[in-house]
Amino acid sequence: MLKIVRLDERLIHGQVVTSWVTNESITEIMVVDKSVCNDELRKSLMSMAVPEYISILFVDVDEAVRTYEEECEYEDLMIIFGNPYDILEFINKGGKLNRVNVGGMSCKGQRRQVCTSVFADEKEMEIFREIAGKNVVLEAKMLPTDKSVDLTKII
Amino acid sequence: MTGLLLISHGPFAKAALESSKVLLGDYGHVKAICFEVGESTNQLEADIQQAKQDLNADSFLVMVDVLGGTPFNVSSLQIAKDKCNVITGINMPALLEVLPLLETKSLEELSGIAVEAGKEGIVDVAQSLNKTNQTRKRGRKNVENR
């Protein structure tokens, strides 16, 4: 089943590997990010970081839409997106999501702080609103033990 | 000379370096970077570049706290560019072994030493005591049998 969908610009990193994967008993991670798909070094580094019993898939949005339902039949799946644009595209192309865990979006460029761990610029805020408009709950929460913040109420 | 770079989530890297000074004194050629909550990967990249410049070494041994964390991800991407290697799982045994050797050993040698010392420094004391006691008992028996 689809256990958790996360937005995290760092994709697979410490918090994901040490907390979320164990907490949600994940058996497979689908990383949706086109640039990583074509970067062998980054793929190797991320694969190295994940325990061997967890499989890991690197896909672009189209392939994610095409394959995620089948993966959910056999695996306890975590989908990780690197940016909000890909999530909106995923939904627009037929992907079904109820809830997105918004992990880190760091402070850079024109971004302003939305809540403790989330910074977004105007365009990204607009995308958040569009996603929320499709009845998707956006929940900001870095770690499973953190208190969650309902982003849809702030944006 | 090889420069040593310690990078952690939060204060561990700096604290480990401070602790090493209690046991060894200050050897130099080492920088610690603490990657804090809310910091961007770009900032971390910049910090690493700055630390490398400050160290002004021929090569760099980077020790990060955990496999798969952001310090690991960011520093490992630079393996191809700079003459450097990344070792995961900073611990005191590895640090204490490597610090005094930065001027004399090559990057490859230091990498091996760090991994070996790091692993060997982790000991289950109860189990070791058991083993030692068994060996002693066997030893005594041999003496008695003689």
C-alpha cells in the first residue's frame, strides 16, 4: 500500500532513512526526480544509504504515474518528490494523493518562511494552493515525532 | 599533508573534535562543520568549500556522521572533483587514530586506518570479559593438569 508521500528537496537523506522508513515499515522507496534519474553517482549514493531489504526506484513523473499503483499492490511504498511542481504534475496526470508530508524546503533565494521547516517562494506557494485545492492535505512535519502543521491553513 | 573535515547533523562534529583535544591535544589540519536544522544544502556546500580552502591541504579526508545523511550526500558528490575520500560513522577511536597521522600518511592509508580503528574501537565489554575469563580458566586448567 501507499504508506507515505513526502516532499523533500534533499530526497533520501538522514531523517528519511533513520526515521520515516522504520516508522512506516517501508519496503520500497520511489524517488521521483528527473535529474537524479540521469545521475549515476547520486543514484549510487542514495542506494548505498538505504538498508538492503528496501528496494529503491528512480523515476520521472510520467513513470511514477504509470507504475505507482502496481508497486503499491506488492510493497509498502514511500514516494518522495523533490519539489511541489512534480507533485502537481503527478496529480494532473492521474496520480491519486490524499496527503503529502512536507519535509524540508530550505531557506534560499526569494523564499520566505511558511513554518519552521518550510520555506517557499510565491510560485511555490501558488503550487501549494493548487495542490490543496485538489483535496490533498499538506502536512509539514520533518520527523515522525514532530508536531504536524497543517499547511493548507497557513497558505 | 591531508586535511581532515568532520561533518555532522547538529553539534556532534565540533564536540567530537573538542573531545579529541582532551585526549590528544591540538594537532591542527582539521575543521568541523555542524549542519544545522533549516540550513540549505547550498550553504553546506559553501561551508565545505571554505573549510577546504582554509585547510590548504593536498588532499582531504572527510568524515561524516551517518551513511545517507546530507553531509554524506553533499561531500560524496565532490569525491570526483577534489582529491578526497569520505568515511561514514565518525567515532572517537577513528578520530584519535587519524589525527596524529595527517602529515605523514597518504589519503588512501588514512582511509583504511580510519575504517579499521573505527570498527575495532567498538567493543562489547561483557562479551570480551567472558572471553577473557574463559581463556584464563582454560589456562589455569592446563597448569593444574601439568
